[in-house]
Amino acid sequence: MGSSLSSICGIDCCKVSAKDDDCREAQEYQPLLGDRERHAVAALVKLFESNFYEGEALKSLTVLAHSDVHHLQLSAATAFNEISEYDVRPISPEALEPMLYLLQSAYIDVQHGASAALGNLASVVENKRLIVKMGGLELLIRQMLSPNTSAQINSVGCITNLAADEENKLAIAKSGALVPLTRLARSKDQRVQRNATGALLNMTHRPELRLMLIEAGSVAVLVDLIASVDEETQYYAITALSNIAVDVGGRNVLWDSQPELIDMLVKALHRPLKIKIQSQIVLALRNLACDSRYQVQIVDSGGLDALLPLLQSSYTILITSTCACLRNLSIDSRNETPIICSGFLPELVDLIPQADEPDLQCHAISTVRNMAANSGQDKQVFIDSGLFDRVKIALTDSRTHPKVLCELAAALSVFALNDQLWRPIIELGFCKLLVQLTRCRDLEAEYNACLTLGTLASKGTAEVYDELVRLWRAPNGGIRGCLIKIMTLPEYANTNVRSIAVWLTKTLLGCVRADLVERIACDAQLVAAIEEIAKCKAVLSSSCSVASSTRFFSVIDDTKGRQADAADGHIMAFIANGEHAVANGRDHEALRAGALACQAMSLIDDFSSQQVAGK
């Protein structure tokens, strides 16, 4: 399972008033005016129909802004700040210019008012871009470098809002803002720290920006903030780290430089936290667990003990994120026993029929499938957990989402490979459901259904053959109808499905049941479809090197008699080497289907010869 990127752009930034706040820096929000003055401003807004951004009102404020008199500048800054609290809309360059001018004032309180107004207006996309275009970013960075805490709060808060826009992100990164933002994320002032961390988070939504953050030294700061007492700062830091962990390079940096990261995340999960923070921690663990090193370390660090209560919670977002994390952890075979022994299997199995939550179903099914694919462990525990009953419920539920059907079919294809798990597929009537899946109009589900049937056929047991014969023409045309439908589509949307359909046919032709072989070899429609696909071999031989073609077909021959995944994987590994004409535009899957069809035709010819000889 891949990683997932979190996008948290609507950050609620702290701000301070335009007045001198040296005596009130411990407070986050202060009224800019007294109640009577505030009501007066509100009345003015109503009187001017909330239109201070143009016309005579704007002209008057612009005159005040450009005055050399301190209290007149402050009046303009105060007005813009208060107006922007009530009226946030896209503004013109003419309306923005006096605010940017006030940002350059020699008076701190004027700068505060201007930066607060810009922060308010920067919640509108058009304004975010206009502020950067007109040089506001450079002015805000200058304020951000000020030793004055209030200047830092407002300027960083505004930059956080600007960074929420995709068009601005690169400009901010190239402006040199990342290093001071990183430094301010360590500020002793909680408001500065929160705003700076929010800005860093908004810069983690593109790969090249994440790399620039790493180079700016942001990673160590973000890791330290996992333990922040401010929940919003903690949330922003964890989310930023989760995004950095999306990339292989980011995970490598975290692994090499932050050995305490997993312990800190797991320890945080054991504390009472808001649901959104818990969910984000689990998402960070999930992204980190895309790396095999982290898959083991998370389990060794006690991660499973922290995850189990979340899987048992009543919050869907927590359950889903936990399942997604487990899905990645289960990839490493060393984690199968710890996951099962920790009590996860019954919980996961019970989630499989939850048709109202398809993402949750997919993660639960995939986790179980990953564990079942691991070799060397007794799989009876899977059968005892009621796994097959739950899978059957999900397969037969009309509400089940197509992507869940794909996961279910993929899981069954893995179960079919295991010596303990393939029998319940036969005994509980799954073959009929698999035949129905081949007509579900989802190519991936069809592929996995055919793969499972072929894998079962390769078992070579009487009960499997009896079931396949019984389902040859029913339901809905049965296995025969499925094979003809897939193999006779001239431009099939996914040649993977056609390849596996031919492989299933070849597997059936190679079985010991003469009645099953006869059903194919004597079916003119099926034989014609196979012959048509086999023509690919002639094309291959004429367009590829002799050595490459010979090697390809020797690989096909070498896989004869192997189980489905081994044969399929071996052929695909050869194809992936690119030795048969990627450069010539060849469709690898078409080549594979043609080669398999040639084998199938050879088996049909052998059968026909035996029939003639018998007569």
C-alpha cells in the first residue's frame, strides 16, 4: 500500500492588534478598539455598504496611509484591520497598495495593523496571489525577522495563509523564508511557534518543497514539536512529518537523522489526544511503514499495543487510518505473528463485511491477504477466525463497492496458493462467486477471479476439477462464457485480463481430466479465440531478436506446471527486463498472451492427435 499526503491549508493563525502590545503579549487576541469605537466602525461599514476598498473611502484611507503623521498612519492601519475583519473579498491593486505601504512604516503599531489586515485578506485566493505579486512577501519576511514578537506573530500568520496557495509555495521557498520559519518554529512564544509550524506544514505538499524544507533543517524542529503542549502546533508538526514521509528520500532522511521518531510517535499515541491528532500520528506511521525498516521498527517499538485500541474505537476515521497502517506493517513477513498474537486478526476479519465503508474494507482485506501470503506460518487461525464467512458476506452483498470486489478477488487468489486456505474456497462454494466476478465489468476483479480459478486448477485435485466442470457453462455462461468474452474482445481495455484468461485456459488444458480438456479442445469458438491470440507469436518472432524471442518462450516453458503466481511472476519478470521490444512499442501483455496461447494450441493439438490415434 502506498503512502498518503495530508493537505491542511485552512490553518487558523494567531494575530495581535495594531496597538503597542508590549504589556499584553501573553494574550492571543485583543480588541483593536473599544466597544463603542468598534460599533462605530461597524456602522460605517454598513453606511458605506462594506465598500471601503474603492471609491472615496479608499482614497481617504490612502491619504492617511501615506501621511508622515504617526496617528494618521495608525488610523489607516486600524481601519484596514477592522474593515478586513468584517469584509473579506478580492481586492484591487489600488486597495492593496496603501496596506503594503503601511507595512513599511517606521512605527511598530502601524506595521501590526497592516500585517493583520493582510492576514485577514490573505484568506482569499486572489488576494494571496496579489500580495506576492506586488512584493508583499518580501515585506512580510522583513517583519518576520524582527525581534518583536507581535511582528513575528502577524507576519508569519500572513505567510502561512499565503503558503496555502499552490502558486505561492515555490515563491515562498525561493524567498529564503524557510530558514527563519524553521527558527521561529522553536520560538518560546506559543503563537509564533504555532504560526511558523503551520507555514512549514503548508510547504510540504509538493516533493521539491519537501526537499527544500529538509535542506533548511526543518525536520529536527518538527520532530521536537511532536511533544508540544499546544495541540495545534503538535498537529501541524505531525502532519508535516507525515507528508515528508511520503517520499523515499524523506523517509531516508528521517531514518538517518531521527532515530527517536518512532518512539516519540508511539509514545504520543498512548496519551489522551484529540481524534484528529491520533489519526494523523497513525497516518505518519503508515507513510513511514512504506519502508521495510520502519515496518519492523514500529512493531518492535510497541506500535501494535498503541494501535489495537484505535482499531477497536467507535471513530471510523481512526479505524480506517489504523487499518491502512496495519496494511503496510503486514507487508513484512516478520510482523505476521506479532499482529496475530496481539489480537488484530478477529478485529480485521469483522471489518470485511462493512459495506458502508469501502476504504476500511479494502485496508482490512489487504492486511489479511498480506499476512496470508507470508509463508512458514500455520494458517488454521485464519480459518478459525471466520475469515471465509466474512469474505462471502462481502462478495454477495449488493452494496459492495467494485474496488472492494477487486480486493476480495485478490485476497482469494492469495488464499488459493496456500495449502491450508485453498480448500475452503472449494468447500464453501466460492468458485461460483468467482465465475460471477468474471462478469462484474471491473477488469481488475476479472483478472483476480481468473487468476484464482487458474491457481485452483493447478492443484490437480478431483474436487477442484469436479467444481470446474460443474461451473463450465453456468451461471451466466460459466467459465466458458468468461473465457470467450475476454479472449474475443479485439481491443480489450486491459490486456492483463486477456493474458490471465489464456493462462487459465492453458492450465485447464494441461490437467489430467480428459472431460475438462475435451470441453476446450472441441469447442470451435474457444479454439478460434486462442488461435487468434497465438498469432502474436509470429509478430513477436519477426520484430524481436531471435535470442530474445527464444529466451522469452523458454521462460514460458519453464513455468509450465507452476502455481499461478509463480508462473505469472516469472514471465512478468522476464518481460520487465525490456528485452522484447519496449522501444518498438510492443505491448508486453499482448506478447505474453500470444506466447501462452501458443502453448495452449500445442496442448490442443496433442489432445486432437491422441483422439485420432485412439480411433
